[in-house]
Amino acid sequence: MSHDSPVSSLARNATSTRVPRDIQLVFFISGASALIDQIVWTRALYRIFGVTAPATATVLATFMAGLAIGSWICGRWIDRGGSSLRRYALMELAIGLMAPLTPIIFRLLQPIYVALAGTTGLDSPILPLLRGVLCAAVLLPPTILMGGTLPVLAKGFLREQPGRVVASLYSINTWGAVAGCFATGYVLLGLLGETRSLLVAAAGNLVAAIWAYSRSTRESLAPAPKPRPAAISAADPHRRPIVRTVLVASFVNGFASLSLEVLWGRTLGLYTDASVYAMTCIIGVFLIGIALGSRVAGRFVDRTARPLELLGLMIVAMGALTALLTAGFALLMTGYPVGAILPSLDTPLIWFSLKTMVLAAIMVVPVTLLSGACFPFFARIVIHRDGHEGRELGTVYAVNTVGGILGAALAGFVFLPLFHDQATYLLMATAYVLTGAACLVTAARRGVALIVSVASLAISVYVLPPNRSLSRSLIEPLGQIVSHVETAAGTVTALVRREGSKALLVNGTGMTILCTDTKLMAHLPLTLHPNPRNVLVICFGMGTTFRSASLHPVDVTAVELQPDVPRRFQFFHDDAPQVLAQPGRRVVIGDGRNFLQVSRDRYSVITIDPAPPMYSAGTVNLYTREFFKLCYDHLDPDGNTCLWIPIESCTIDDMRLIVRTFHSVFDHCQLWIGPDGFGLYLIGSPKPLIVRADRRRAIFNDRRIVADMTEYPPRFVPGWMNLTSLFLANTDGVNRSTQSESRLLTDDRPYTEFPLLHWLRLGYRWHERWLTLPALRDFVQPPTVDVFPELATPGPATAPASHGP
């Protein structure tokens, strides 16, 4: 008895069908443009909606939903007839015309969202629905067209070898996405900014449209249909279960692939910095695997006699590899504590990017290569009769994309919080194995299905015990873990390092330490205000600034992005419950910038401690002119804003750029250095900033505040409490120090988030541009007592050392 499934009846001697090279180039450009658009659009929407986990999930889900809807609708649309190239050209033209308009749309969208969110409140259950509606209004029109390009363009070539055609187009489009990913992350945003990057993408769409339309006028790519044997005839009783099984497999492939992308980002993120470049490498390697797999599968997908059986074996192999590679990566990195391979200040980011790509390739590429290879098999099996190829390909693509939407959402919001990362890896491996086994059973290979599924599941459970956390085991070499949680927002760890200090890690990156510098983020700007009534702390961290501000007779609000960070407050400060119990003390979970956008309150002091390092992805949103203007608009008449600038990850050029941008909003500025020497306080106000003697005495005579200030010994400036030794520059000094800088840091031109091109221009001298304590002499003039006579006023400010804890 033959074991051939009905799928194997596809004609094996069909003539070769190739997609012309110029059409492949067109689709490559289309893929690159789509990735540029996606990156810029999501950045802009994150600034409007915030970068909280629900907001980012809404943006991603809406984008992918547009792709799914587009492939579903346009696949049916192209089956009605007409030139596929001409329709594809019109779609690219429409995308290219929409892209340059999106910045205008975003500017119109922001006040609408602010008005609605201000009415409902940031914690309202209605707000996610509002985000979804607004996202859909902006993203669905272009993404529906993007999702429809594959079935529409492929329709003109699906004659005799649908698997090979789909593999060719899917692969080349993904290679374009790879190019768009690396070009945007490494070059375009840093060199041109967001608006001009969109223009580059639009130019690519227009080139693709013009070339495809001109080609459609020269030749017909869809001659009269030529009868060919169907992969599965309409009357075949095996057709429905086979197609149904393959569509389920397509769904699971998308589901598990996007779930794994979330997991891989978390795991690899522990060994990379938080920069855009590290994220670009991880996403780029993910796409490279898919592109390679699809290209390789195209060489044999139409020649194999048992496509469903081979598909089942590949999916089972993906499950086994997921488990084995995850366990192997953990074993490989056991001897390398988290942070051990992070770049030092003199490590070129190009070299570090290569190391990141190697790590990602080890863990990601084998699985994504097989994932990419599966898609042509889905297409070959499901595309079975003439006249409906567009609909069938569109269905496969849509089902795969919907699976991806649910996979990314459930991995972040359900599986990780409910279980942990290793259990979720095991769950995805199991999903692959069972789906592959279902394909083998449908292909009449029950014995093979039983053997490979049992063996793969046994291996997976053995190498990935479900009761362990991978990220926890990778962090354990750093010290004794007190608490470790994995949520949709990220991984939060509180631990005691081997030398005895307490540490807070978010996604493996140290956020802050217990020191005097963080205390002065509250005390210093409050000293400069004549009569403060409330304080806003953006970025909670260990809660030190919030705690110090709470010692003053003011209301204190803190905004923290990661929900589990404030829950570690008591670990770092024993009196945390008492602090939180005081009237007028509250902690808001949300995006600090988004909070200011929708808030109608005004504050005496706004103090900001952006997450390190300075070039972390998203941190620039707290350094741009638009954000400083938000702070300015939320100050009372005598209010001030205090921005912390870390020295360790800042260059002299970054410093000048940030200070000039800050000063472009605040007419009056001061620059101070922290007593521990970790960074600088940049303080701005609508009015002149003066250290009033009466205000200083009132604060420094308060024993609780003095005890708080002297809790930790200063590491850089002893005897700092007379403040004179901490003062660096006033407004005149800031003006002199930034004369050589002509740029402004804006949302559209986020220079500090993309420093690579600037560093490359400096050549071998780039590491000499880091801002160090000695380099501050070149940045500011030494202060004189004449600048603020109050600083020299004698009083109790020099005496409080005896009141330390």
C-alpha cells in the first residue's frame, strides 16, 4: 500500500517558474520600506500612548492585524481578475503617498488622545479600547495594503510551482525587511531622523510602484490559465482535513514564532545593553533566519513527493531545537555572568553588535530557518486549484499573522507572568511537537508521529525542567536574589551583590544604587523653590528620590513604567510602608511622559531620572525638547525641573546637546554635580534660580532631612552640604558652554539614541569624548561665590555631619 498522501499527486514535471529578478528587486525594496515605516510609526505612537506593556501591545497588534486583514481581503480581490502587477503598483503608490503624511496625522492624533485620556484617566479600563480605535484609524489603511502585497503580486506567477514562487517572494521580501531593519537602526534614524526616514521609505514604495506599473504595460504576466493538476482536487475526501491541518499548522507557526521572539528578546537582552543597536541585531537575526529558510525551501518544496510529511517533521524538529538550543545557551553562558560581556566605554559598538549577532544566531537562527521554510510548504499544500490562488495564499498568510498576534500577546501577558520564561519555552516546544505530529498523522504516518513526538517531548522536558526560571539562573551569579519577577513589562530583579550592596535590575540592566546623588534629586530642586507645594518624580527606581521628597511638607507623586519596581521599595528602604502611608504620597504606574501629556496638574518641582545608559532605546524621550516643553507647561510660576544626566554613559557632545536643548525651553538654568560624582543635575525654571538663605536654613535645620542627606558617605565631594562645592554653572555659564553646539535634540532627531555614526566620525578618538569628571573643566568655568552670594552665607549647612544615621 502506498503511503503517498493526496498532496503528493501534484504534477512533478511542471515547467520551471521563476519570478523575474527585477520583480524580486521591487519586492525587496517594498520589504525594506515596510520595515522603515513600521519602526518609525511605532516610535511615534509609543510617544503618544506611552511605552507601557499594554500600549506597546496595542500598537504591535494593530499593525499585524492590518497585515492579516490585507492578505485576507486582497487575496480575494486579486482573484476577480486584472493585472496583478498593475494592482500591486497601485498599492505601493498608495503606501508611498501615505507614509509622508503620517507625521501630520500623529500631530493631529495626539491632542485627541490627550483629551480622551484626560477624561477617562490613565487607569481607566476604557483607555486600551481608545488606544485600539485610534491605532486602527492610523495604522490599518497602510498596513492593510502592506499585507495584501504578497498575495496580489504572487498571483501573477502562481502557475505550476506555487511553493517555489511563494518561497522566492516571501524570502526576498523578508531580506528587504532585514535591510530595512539594519538601515533604520544603524543609519537612517541617526543620520536623517524620523520624518526623512519616512521619505526614504516612501521613495522606495514609489520606485516599486513605477517599475511594477511600467512592467505591467510591457507584458502580460497572467496568460490564459493553463490546466494543471491540483494539489488536492475539490472532490477528494482527504482535502478538507489536510487543508484544515495545514492552516492550524500555519497558525501555530506564527503563534510560537512570535512568542519565541518575545522570549528570545528577554533572554538575549540579559547579555546585551539596552541600546537600539542590540535590539536591531536581535530582530535582524530573527528575520535573517526566516529569509534563509524560505529561500532554501524554495529549491525543493515543489519536488518533494510527501510535502505534508516533510512539513510535519520540520515542525517537530522546531520543537526539539527550541528546547535544546535554550538549554544549550544557558549551559554556554553559565560561566559568563550577566553584564560580563557588555561593552565598556572604549568598546566600539560595531564589535559589540557582532557579538550580539553571534549570540542571537546561536539561539535563534536554527528555529527561524525552519520556520521560514515552513511557509512555502503551507502555500504549496493549500494552493490547489486555478483561479483561487490569491484567496488561498492570502488565507495562509492571514492565519499565520493572526497566530503571531496572539502568540506575542499571550507570551507577554499570560505565560510569562503565570509561569516563567523556561516553562514558556517548553510550552512553545510542546506546541510545535504536537502540531508536527498532527501533520504526520494526517499524512498517514501515525507510527512516525508517535515516535518523533514522544522522543521530542521527552527531550524537551528533560533539558527544560518546567519548574526553573532561565533568566533567574542567568542572573544568579551576580549575587543573592531576593525577588525575581517576569511580567509583560519586563524582568525585575532585586538582589544583594557579592560585595554586599543592594541592586535593582530591570531586564538585566542595573538601574541605580543607594547613594546621596539620588537623594539630592529631591532636596536640591526643593531648596531652589521659595515655597514648594508638590513634587513629581519621574522614574521611581529604588524609591530613594521619592522617599527623600517625602521628608518635605509637600505632596509627592511618582510615576514608574515597570509595575513591579515600586513593589521592591521596602527591600531597599525599611520604612517604605510608613512613607507610602503618609497623606499626599502616591505612586502611579505608567509612562512618565504620557502621564504629563494627559495630566492637568501643575507642580513646584519635576525631577527626572532617565533609565541608564543614556543611549538606551526609548530613554531619549525624556531628553528631547518636546518633553522639556511638557515639563515647562506643568510647572507653577516659581517651579523648576531637575534633570539627572549620568556621567558614565554620556559624551561631551551629548552633554552640550542636552544642555542646549534644555536651555532652549528654560530661560534660566543651573548645573550642579552630584556629591558621589555619578552625574549632574541640570535645573531649569521660568524665573531666576536663587538659593535663598532662609529657604536653605529651613531645610538644613530639619534633622530628618539632614539625617537623610548624610545617610551615605559622599564618594566624590566631601563637605558638600554648604552646596558651594557642587555648583558648576548658572545661565551665563551654560550659554558659554554650549556655544559650539547648533543642534537641538528633538523627537524627530533623536541623536543620543543613535550615537554610532557620530562616534565613527571621531575615529580612534571617539572614546576620548566620554564625559568624565576632569572633562567637566572644559565644559564649564569654575564657579565664583559672586554668582550666588547666598551660597557663601555661613550657617548650619556646614555643621550637620554629627546628625548622620
